[in-house]
Amino acid sequence: MFVVVGATGNTGSAVADTLLSRKQPVRIVVRSADKGASWKAKGAEIVVASLDDVPALTKAFQGAEGVYLLVPPNYGAQAWLMDQRARMDRATEAVRKSSVLHVVFLSSIGGHIAEGTGPIRAVRYGEQVLGRAVKNLTILRPPYFMENWAPVLGAVKGQGLLPTFIAPMAKIPMIATDDIGRIAAEQLIAGGHGRKVVEMAGPEEYSPDQVAAALGQILGKPVTAQHAPLSAVIPTFKSFGFSDEAAKLFEEMYTSFSTGAIGYEHPASLVRGNVTLAEALRGMV
């Protein structure tokens, strides 16, 4: 039995779908029974538990061969890093108490870097505390999600502009969440072997200019990447409902990306996904 946390999100749903398609027994952890109805119809076992409820989460993990774990952020939290670390501590306590043998944890590119990475610091903390709690830990470090472009599709469709804090010509690693989920499921099926880091990327690197060109082809209209200054990061993210601290952390992260300070720990051993940028964007549109 494999347990999947976050199956109502992009990566978690891809993990669950991949496991079910490969005839693996799956237990889905959801916050309410109605959120698990579609998974139950697909043949998964449903357990209602919150990441803040250690006893319920412990029970959900018990008897599992492996757990796919992510800790969703609450970007409205005023003390965001402290809040996220506390949620990570509770999830780790459930892992320890359940005696699960293998956890596949969704971290991020740059998870090995101690400072200057903004919100990535929270998953770095997760890597560390889980490493002390479980015998076998597989750490997934994906780069920029292709699905991160979805929130700006309204501006693309309406104005032909693709807002971005990334320099338009800068090629960066991106990956589709379907690929993350597939790779995570394969790691669960393969089983744990101590501490393992899986750094991943899409089939190739892409720039915002290429994103704009691909969207232009899909929509049949000109699309231009519009480079926003880093000084606009904080007000932009606060307009999305992010707290001051969360917005400042994203400014820190984008600044580090712009200087090349965030990258892979082992770039020579990247695991490449199969979904191209054009395929991912077409699905979003």
C-alpha cells in the first residue's frame, strides 16, 4: 500500500494516477471525504486527515510501504517560515510514529543551499528533519513548474503579454507536474535505499520568450514576454494575498535565480521528464 498526500493538487494527483495505472494499492489522504470521492471511484482507499492532526496522519501512514509527502504552504501566514517548519515538524512526527519505511518527499531545486533561497528554505528544513525520522528518504528536487505559467494566462489571452520576473531570453530548467508525479510514483514502487536525492528537469531548458512563442502558436495570436523588475515582486505577491514575509521570500528567491545562485547539487545526474513545454501549455490553455 502506498499513501499519497496532496492528491487534490497537481503533483499528488499525478502520483496517484500513475500508481493506480500500474495496479498498485493506493491510500489517499484528504481533508474531507468529498475531496476523496473521485479517487474512491478509481479504486483508491480514502482516509480523512489533516497535516495538522498528528494522530490522524499517523494512522493514515500506518502499514504503508511508502508515502508521497508534500507540505502545502499557507502563503498568508505572517511568520511564514516558522509556520511552514511547524507543519513540517508535525508531518515528520506522524512519519516517525507510524514507522513507515520509505518517504518520497517533494523538495525543490536548491534544497541543498543553506541561505538566500527564499521559500526553498522551508523544504530544505523538511529534508533535514525527515532524514532523522525515516530510514529510507527519497528527496525530489524539481525546478520551476511549467504549471507556474497558468496564473498569467488571463493576461496572455487578453493583452498578448506574458508577465515574468525571469529575463525573457534566459533559459532555465522547467518541468511538468505530470512528470514529477510519474517519477515520484516510480521511486515509490522501486522502494527506498537510504537517503537518495533525485534532481529533475524537463526534456530541455526553456526561456520566457519560448513560453510566449509557444502560447502564441496555441492561441493563434502574437504574445510577448514582458520582463517585470524584481522591485515589483513584493507588491505583486502581496496582491495575491501573500503575507509580507512570504512576498519578501519570493523576492529573495527570484533575486538568487537571476544571479545564478540557485542550481542543482548534482547536475550531471539529472532525471529528465518527457512532457514538453508546448504540451504542458496546451493542457493549461
